[in-house]
Amino acid sequence: MRLNQDSLHKPFAHVYVEESVMDNPDTKEILAHFEKSVIIPIRHYKDVFNRPRQNVSLQSKCRNLILAQNTGAKLFKGAPVCQDFGYDNFMYTASVQGCIYNCDYCFLKGMYATGNVVIFVNFEDYVKDVLEACAEEPLYLCASYDTDLQALRGIIDYSDRWARLAARTPNLTVEIRTKAAKADFIPHERVIYAFSISPDEIVSKYEHGTASLDRRISNVVEACEMGCQVRLCFDPMVYTRDYEACYNSMMDKVLERVDFGAIKDVSIGTVRISSDYIKKFRRISPDSAAVQFPFEKKEGYCVYPDALNEKMTGLIRSRLEGVFDNDRIFVD
């Protein structure tokens, strides 16, 4: 029996707050956005975030928010399936865990047992660790890895804080990846805005709640006009029976509106899901073709067969021939 949508509360109708951060300035700033929400004091965020038998699929329709202090690790080596764009010291950080979007293929659904979102309000501790990590050598930092920070700008300005930190730290380059409709950017040579570009058919079927293709392209155009470092991410490409028509139509729009002379680089890749997570993905999204595809297992990941992967990524690459430098196209 399906649950009536009317029985679901609105997103962030409940905000759980660790008692130790009640007086934190960011906590107060965030709570000011949720005057009608129920505020629930808790001892530790994991008591809510990691509790057993949560329904991720249901929670993704009515997320709760958790405000906490991260006393553990704050920096991690980039995963093997993540493109490092030629940087040796490639790491990611998670000042927020969990995303307000609901993409069927998102690795967060396998990594976490919850659909809720936790914001760590001890941002200064993240800054300290990052500055230590780039003190001796350049650091390439993915700041929007476990969430979409641009999408959260109406709640907390972490994307801007990371951008401003990179702007004043010579050894630090920050990537902020997004599918959001938010269009506020900080231009700097060491701040990269990475826009995930997908056909509207993929957005509507598998990237629930994210911005439309037209809005994403508009954001790209605006960021370029402001002088930002812009990366286009045709990644992950999702197979459908008519994928060639979908992605060619998408490329028609992109090539018509985007000045590729203003683009830093391009990444291309198809869906890949950790083999450890695939059963959970299929249980959470039983009707989603994006995760029910008969993948092949390779080096711990579920991927498309080589021939299909090459054909799909080759479609985008072929559309960029004569338009963009081949040595600035990164293909997974």
C-alpha cells in the first residue's frame, strides 16, 4: 500500500540540534530560516543520522535537518572513480552530509542509512584542516562532494565560504559541483564551478528536484560572463533506449548557448555504482531503470559494458570536435 503524500510533513519540518552547538552562531543563523519547524535537542547527531531501519526512500520526500559538530575526520582522499583532473593532491571534504536532491543513482543512498541532511556548524575546524593539508603542497579540494552546497545557499553560505577561502589561499583550488538553480558565484582562478549537465528526460526521470537543463545552461552562461572558472560535467550519463536522441538534443542546446572559449574543461562519464551498494540501490528504487540496469562488475563498481560506455561517452566527445580542445576533455 502506498503512503498518501498528504501524510508527509514538509522538508525540514523537524530540526535536530546537538546540545553542544545550540549557541553556535551558524546554528542560530540556520534556525532563523525555520521558525515554524520543531526544534529537537539531541546528544549526538549519529543518534538520528545513523539509527537503524530508516526508510531512505520515504525520508527523501520529507527530509529532516540535523545541526551538529564533526569531531572526526574532515578530509578524505578522492575516490578512484572520481576524476582528479591531473592534480596529485586530490581530496574531498564534507561540511554537509546528505543532499536535498533525490537522484536515483546517487552514491549517498548506498553510503548513508538515512535521507536526512546534517550540517556541521564547526566550519572553522574544516578550514584549519584544509589549511594544514595545503601548507606544503597544492591541494585540489572537492567541497561539494556529499551534498550540493549551491542548493543550500538559502540556508547556509558554505559554498561561498569555500570559494572565499580558495581566493585567499594560494595553494588551494576548490571545486563546487552543482545541479542547482541557484546562480550566485564568486569569480576566481582557483574556484571551479562544476555544472552537471543532463537532458531534461534524465532530469525528470532520475534527478528529482534538480534544476532543468535550460536553467543549468543559464547558470553556466552567467558564471562564464562573470569570469568564473567553469567546468561542464556530462557525468553521469544514464542509458535509456533513446539516449542518442536525448543527449544529441541536449548538446544542440549546449552548443547553441555556451561559449566554449570561456569553459575551463569538460568531464564525461557514465553511471557507476559501488558493488557494495547496488543491492541497496535496487531495494530503494525498484522502479528506476537507472539502477536496475544489468551492469557489469569491474574493480568493485557496477558499470556499463565497455562497448556501451565508449559509445555513450564518444557521443559527447564527437559533438565537441572542432569546438573544444581535446586535451581539456576528461573521460572516465
